[in-house]
Amino acid sequence: MADDAREIENLLYTYAERIDAGDLDGVAELFAHGRILPSPDASREVSFAGKEQVRGMYEAATRLYEDGSPRTKHVTSNAIIEVAEDAQKASTRSYFTVFQQTEELPLQPIISGRYHDTFHRIEGRWWFETRIMRADLAGDLSHPLLFSLG
């Protein structure tokens, strides 16, 4: 199970790496067999499922700068990983903190919260099944987002 936990942990970090690179296709690929619920209160009907919908969600929300990135660094920490006995399902709870720096914005944390994720194994490979994003603290989000949360 340690290998399974490491593979799942690597998915958490791969998400951060891809979103910070502006690789929206790569982020969407992680959810090819899964969905994102943008808040804990969102129903499955309000979720974004599969590559196309997840890509569309990030494309509509993420401001990309001249270098092709959102100029962010997502830090994922405090991951608690639980793998089912049959090693076909798993869940995690983790924290995230996003830092950003632009020409107008000095380096600073802009949002932090928690991810509640589930995973499933398909043909021997781990995939995100669901991701629920829970924002706990938020600063100036006008630089990374194309819309207002408030």
C-alpha cells in the first residue's frame, strides 16, 4: 500500500505542477475519469466531469500571462492518504496554499484551503475520481481568476 499512497501523493503534486505551468490540458487529463466539485455545497450536477468539462472550467477561470502560466505556485501539504484494503479506491484530505506574483502584485499568498479527493484505480493506474475544493482564506484573486468569487 505504500506504493499506492506514493502514486496518489504524486497525483496531488502533478496537479499543482501542471496548473502552475498553465498546462490546462495536462490538468484536465488528470480528471479524464473523474470530476471536480468547485465547492463543498456543489451537487454532482454542478460538477465538471471528464477532460473536456474540466478543461473548459479552467479555461474560463484561469488568467494566463505572457509566459503561458498563471504566475502561481500551488503548495499542497498535510496530505492524509487512506487506501482501501482492496487497493481499488482511496481518499485524501490535504491543504493547499497558492502564492502569486505578477508585475503588479508582489509575491504573496492569495488563497488557502483544503482538497478532499477520492481516487479509483482503472487498469492498474490511479486516477482522480472526485476533487472538492474548500477555500478557507482568500486574498486578492483578481490576478489569477477571470471572474470574481464575491
